[in-house]
Amino acid sequence: MFRNNKKINTSNNSLPRSQNITNYRLIILRNNIIILILFILCCHDLTADDSYENYQEYYREGIKTFNQRNWSKSAYAWQQAVKMSQTEYQKAVCNSKYGACLLLMRKFQDCIEPLKFAVKHLKEKDKINAEYHLATAYRILKIYPEAIEHFENILKNSNASAKLKTQANIYLSEICIHQKKYDKALKYSEGISPDSKPVFVKMATYNIACIYFNTGKHEKAIEKLSTLLENNTISNSFKQEIIYKLGICLKNSGKSEMAIEKFRQLINMDGVNPVIKKNALKEVELLSNKINDNSNIPKKQKE
């Protein structure tokens, strides 16, 4: 009886042995999985280290080439730095620089998305330049509602410099002139401090002159345009525009002879724009005929 029981127990040992084999295989599988996970983690760390080193390399290259004013090389470096960025902040900073390069390369449409990303994800104090560049791109593309929004944000941002706020005011004034919103345009132009850089004061003065010119306030326009002509630093093409507008204002103010003098000055200038010259010649002819007609009218008839 005892021996039979022993045999039965011996035959039953086959089940635990099969289970042991299964358990052994599971242990091996588990260990292999652990080894694989550790290997992947190790590779990830190495890749992350390589990516960060590459990010730093492209970041330094972006700054170097930007300072050298090599916009295309700098744009490439910042584009690669964006791809290697490991945080949203890094990506936003690099997008800000990348967008600026594209703007300087006159790729106005292409710079919109990276600059929008930068403005969205950077803090108020860090996004000022990106927002200014974005507003500038919208202005050049004549997408005025977005341009106005971002220029206005710069005016509201306490961290923005006086220079950027002055430029924002000038461009807001130009946009409003284009939209024929002259009251707003005048408000922006007059918001510029007289202590600003001469170039900004000159731009603001010209905007105010254009507002007066377009609203028929000829005497005020003459005053502003004459002030601009006293500036010896203005370009030849800009000077031509000023003299032509001044001539028109003088004509509309009834000062025909003074207007003719300005138009003739314009005609005799070196490198005068052919279109402006043609218009000036036409004005001289019309005004001269008008003066001659008036001189032929008897005095009593004039009275």
C-alpha cells in the first residue's frame, strides 16, 4: 500500500516539472524584456545627449551668422535648432530667431508661422521682438487687422522699449492713412516724442503732412512739408515726393507762381522719377496757362 502511494506520487511529479519549465521560460523572457528596455533607455539617453549637443551647436551657429548678417546661413541654423529643441521654450526662442531671418530675407509669408509660434509660447518680456517682426510682416503683406493687433500689443507691453513703441506708432499711423482713418493716424503720429531719433521724427512729420494733404488742410501740410525740406539727410526719392506734394498744396492754396517754382525745381533735379517729372511738367503747363488767361482778362472784368 505504501509503495503504491509512492509510485503515484512519483508519477504526479511530472506536472510540477512542466510548470517549472514554463516558469523558467517566463523568467528568461522577462529578463530579456528588462534588458531590452534598459538598452532602449540607454540609447534614448545617448540620443538625447547627442540632440542637445547638436542643438547647442546650431544655436551658436545661428547667433554667429546672424551677427555676421548672413541671413540665409543663420536661418538654416535656427531651423535645425528648432528641430533639435527639447522644450517648448527652446523651440519658441529658435522660431523667433528663424522668423526674424526669414523677414530680413524678405520671405514675408514664410516668416509668419514661426513668429506666431514664438509670440504664442514666449513670455511677455521675451516675445517683444517676435511680435514686432510679426506685425511688420503683416503690414508688408497688407494684412492690416493682424498688423494693427500686434503693433497695439507692443504699445501695451510695459517691457517694450521706447524705440519699438515709436516705430509701432509710426507704422500704425501709416496703416490708418492707407485706410483713410485720418483721426486715428494723427493720434498715432502725434504720440511720438520730439526727443525720438531724427529719423523717427522725420517719418512722423511726413505722416502728419500726408494727413493734412489728404484732408485738404493745405496750409498745415505746407508747414510740415517745408520743415521736412530743411532736413539735409533725406534721400533724393523722398525729397521728390515732398516737393511734389508741396507744389500741389501751393496750387490748391491759390499760390500758383510758388507752385510753379516748386514743380520746376523738381523737374530740374538729378535722377528725378519719370512719372513724377511727367506730372510736374503737366502741372506747370496748366498753371502757366491759368496765369496767362488771368492776365488777359481786363481789370474791370476781374473786379
